[in-house]
Amino acid sequence: MSSQKQIAIDAVLKAAKLCQKVQAEMVPMDAIQKTDRSPVTVADFGSQAVICKAIGDAFPEAVIVAEEDAASLKANPPLLERVVAYVNDFDAAASAENVCAWIDRGTGEVGNTFWTLDPIDGTKGFLRRAQYAIALAQIVNGEVTLGVLACPNLPFRLTDCEGQSFALGDSRMGAEEARGCLFVAVRGEGTAMYSLTGTFLGRARVSADAHRLAESVESSHGDSDAHADIANRLGITAPPVQMDSQAKYGILARGEASVYLRLPNPASPDYRECIWDHGAGLIVVEEAGGTVTDANGAPLNFLTGRRMVDNRGIVATNGQMHQRVLDAIPNVARGAVSRNCSNRD
């Protein structure tokens, strides 16, 4: 596991640097729209190319299940040229053919042992220059065994609405280094936190004191009314922490929130979550002492394909209050996420 962990860390850090470079230099042509109307950028493709190459070169038999493929990139030569230029900064072997091949290493199928990758989780956040994450996880026999989660824009500390710092940070860091977090979790070994320059920030631990809800910025990504109702039932009065991507798992793991909810939006009650959106975040929270299930309290099933068809919604907590959260889920939301829902894709 030690060699796998280090290769995964190195690959994710390299991808994070590529994403930071793209974000600093981004132009309108660097983003396109996929068929589901979600955005994909030069950074999504470049990040996936860099990570898939690293994993594939180190472990030739590795199966990678990632979000993107190279089909739309091949149909857009100017965008492909931009991707190649960025990847070339990190790998001299980059060419149009090679980059597309590296990206398509991520088109594997779920099996007994595989990696799952979201090259940029929270692409809308990336485009807004807000929160996003690079998320890589290894899954063995259905269990997440390793997770590496880079959050380039996540501060070492969050600040509440009154300007009071309420989370872990490292006072030795200068102001110019005050953001950019890497979470590394290995099953049975806990969750470690680093800066993106490699400085060890400490061990992540959930908190019983951070009485706060985390949820997505995008209203379409959850049922914000149900989230607010649940928070009220739990006596959570602080405003929710709203941010894009699996960075929400990170702030829960390091004690800045007590609950992360992602109940299905009423407009899409039968929505199934993608495995790459939760694999790394799940182990980061669990190894920090928290609990992650679906809204019925069932474990997340990563073996049903690219989407977790047996699960509805996500409930992640500090562990101590997990059952209280499940009990507080309104009947209307519980019905929407029921595993017995008759509507199927």
C-alpha cells in the first residue's frame, strides 16, 4: 500500500498544479459543455491525463474508472491542443495521441479492484474560482482502501460568519500559503493533512463541537429545503457551509462541520450518485472518525457500476450524531430516497 499511496499522492499533486495553472490562465475557449449540459474544462482533461498516466505506468494492470473520456476532445482540435500544451508542462511525452490515450485509461469497468477518479470535482466551482477537488480512490472488494483528495482553493482554516476561526490550521504558515489542502486516508491508518507543498498539517479528526451543516452551493445537487428542516430538528442554528466538491468531506473530517447532507433534489428523486464523487471523501471522513451512509443508513455500494444504483442520497457526519440525522430525515425525503422507489432509469 505504501507504494500505491505515494504514487497516488504524487499524481494528484501534479494534477493539482496543472489545475492551478489552468485556472490562473483560463480563457473562454478552455471550457465546453457535455451532453448532460455540465461543463468540462481543459483542466478536467489535463488532470485526468496526468493521473491516469501515472497510475497506468506504475501499475499496468490497474483498472481506472474516471469521469471523462477523450471523445469530445478528439472532436475539438483547438481544445485538444490546449490540453496537450498544459500536460506537456508536466510530461514531455505529451502529444495529442498520447494525451487522448492517457485520458481513455479512465474508461475501465468496475470490478474487484479498481481506482476511481474525478479529475475535477466541482467544475462549476473551478470556473468560479471557488472550491473544487481532485479526488482519487482505490476500491478493493467494494471497500475504499485509499483516498487522496486535493482541494487547491480550500483554506487551512475556515472562518465563520463573525470572522472567528473555528478549525485546524498551522500558525507556522505564511499568509501566501494559507490555502491548498491535501487529505490522504488509508484504511486503518487514519487521515493525514498536508499543504500542496508537502508540509504536514496534522491528523484530521471529526469534532463533536462543530454544530454546523455542510451542503452544495448548487441547489440542483440536493434538497436544500429538506437539509434546512433536518438542521432545524437537530438544533443547528449556524448558517450552512455551502461549497462545491468533495471539499465538504474535508471540512467535516477536520472538524469544521458536523453533518454533510446531499439528499436528492425533488426534481430528480431517482438520481443516483457517481462513485467518483464520493469514494475519496468517504474514506477521508471515516478514517477521521466519522460515518458515511446513504439516507437510509445503508453503506455506499461501489460495485454496481459507475453510479451507486442501490443508494439514495448521502449522509456524512461526525459519527456521534449519525443516527439522529437519519431519524430526522423528513418522511417526504425518506420516501424520495427509498431503495424501494418504483421509478428506475
